Amino acid sequence: MQSFKDIFENYHWDDIKAKLEKVTLSDVENSLQKSTKTIDDFLNFLSPVAAQKLELMAQMTQKITQKRFGKTIQLYAPLYLSNECQNICTYCGFSLDNSLKRKTLSSTELIIEAMALKEMEVNHVLLVSGEANKTVGLSYFLTAVRLLKPHFANISIEVQPLSEEEYQQLHDEGVNAVLVYQETYHQEVYKEYHPKGKKSNFNFRLETPDRIGKAGIHKMGLGVLLGLEDWRVDSFFNALHIDYLQKQYWKSKFSVSFPRLRPAEGIIEPNFIMEDKDLLQLICAYRIWNEELEVSISTRENEKFRNNIISLGATAMSAGSKTNPGGYVVDPESLEQFETSDERSMNEMRRIIKQAGYDPVMKDWDSVYSGT
């Protein structure tokens, strides 16, 4: 059966970079006027010259988002299970070569952290861990989902890539969504960022969303780590991936996230600086290209940007986030994956969203819908 790898091999990084530089303002204007947008139109929206149309793109983004999603923002929070990791990743605080305090939540600690989230009225929870297959593998995740399912309407995971059978077991247990980021689609330098561990296998990670789709997971989340390589080229490949997945696994929903490199223990400096206006252009490009795509904004972003993006394309936002296992109650001093930028509480974010004329939604899904 075909996988995204077959599509990916027909494209080349330098060719896409050259195409982006050749886009004209007329190309952008023609793409904006089309009723049905293609991946080539997305490339035009990403181009440097498209920045001249950013105000128009923002207006279109606002109108399209309200038409499809209404004036709502779904709120969620991450729950970090473990910072143990067997990979060396040069940009991550959890990297194996960082000799700092490691922590994996016990079942009791997991419930304590979950209750802290429930006090925040969180109903959508994202379970996150480092990639340590020996200590934090399928059996650990299944136990965590069983413990948490009675307390949350929606459970998503962002963990190491798994097999199709493992994703199927998690889906049967109650996992609604799986997030997996390629980090960068620049295959030649991928190994430099991931010199050791299972994550160094570029193709295994690339084909992970195919395994998620085959397992029938309700929603997939994709993204690239903005700052590793040229954000325009990386984002084109990410959209190409989503385009393929939507056609291949049409029963699933899809979301896109925009993690920009943030300070963390032992990480490299970003190779490419992405300004706020660049991120706005990228969000607009996704929304105008794909009206069905959910757009998630994390606490990596600063308060000002997050306030403004409420009415400019966001459909989901995290709040009150702790990026370390036990960070809410159990062990606030354990190693963070990265520093958050927006440290406002869940209640404060709800107030900000309401002030913007939008409705903060704490629950828009229940496992009963999928029969689990």
C-alpha cells in the first residue's frame, strides 16, 4: 500500500525553495481568488512576496474560520507523563545527553496531576512523554489512558512513534487523537539534529501518520519545529503531508500546530528566526488553503500574539501549561521540555477569549461518540 514516503520522494527541498523565491504577486493574487485551493496555491501563500498581501490574507482567514468553526476556541492542557528519553535531539530539554533530574509519573502521581487539571476545568488533555520505549512504552500508556478516561472527555497523546497495532490498542482504549511532528522534512540534515536513538530513523517517523490513519484514530495532529530549517520549505512539506493524509484517511480529522523553538536545557540556537508576522502569514496560508484544518496555538507563544490570534485563525489553544512531569502538583522542579512564554492560568485565558467576543469551549468531544 502506498505511503507518504512515495509522495515525498518526488519532491526535493532545493526545488521547493527555488519555487518559493520565484512566486510573483500576481501568482498570489490569482491563488487568493480561486474557489478551490491546491498545494501549489499554499506554496504561493507561503512565499516571501505574499507578505505584501498579509492584511488581506488575515481578513480572509478570520472570515473563513468563523464560517467553519464559529467564534469558538477549544481549550486544553498538556499532562507530561515522563521526561525520560533514549534519543539525543539537539533542540530538546529531554535529550538523553542532558544529565538532569528525570521523572516518570506513577499511577498515583498521574491521578494527582489529573485532579489538578480537573480543578482547572480541563476536559481535553494531551498526554506527552519523552521517547523511552523501555520504561514508558505501550503498557504504560494503556494504563495511563485507563486511569484517565473516567476523568476527561477527550484524550490525545504526543509520544514516540508506535506500530499500527499499538495505535489500534490505544484507540480501542479511548485515545481520540495522536500528535506527531516530523520536526524537519530536510532529510539530509535530520540526522544532525537526531544523532542517536530510534528517532534518528527519518523514514520510520515519516510514515508514522500512515500507521495512525490505518489504526482509525479520530484525529491526527502534524507540525514542524519552526526554527530548525527554513520555515517556508518545511511548512510546504508539512502541508503536502496533510494533503496526502486527508485523501488517504478521509474519515479522520486533522490539526496543525506551530511550535517555535523555545529556550530549554542544552538546546541549540534556532537556525532560522521566525518573526511573529511570519507565523501569522503561515497560519493564514494554512487556513485559506484548507478550511477544514484545525489550528492549535500553544503556550510557546507570547501573550500578545496569542491574544491577537484568537480572532485570526486559531481553533484550539492550551493554557496554564506545565511542560515537566509532575509540574502541576507532584514535582514542580522536574526537568522541563521547554520554557513556556504565556504563563497565564486557564481561567485568565477564558476571560481573555470572552473579552475578544469568542466562546472558550472546555468540552467539544466525548468518547461515547466513538463507542469507546
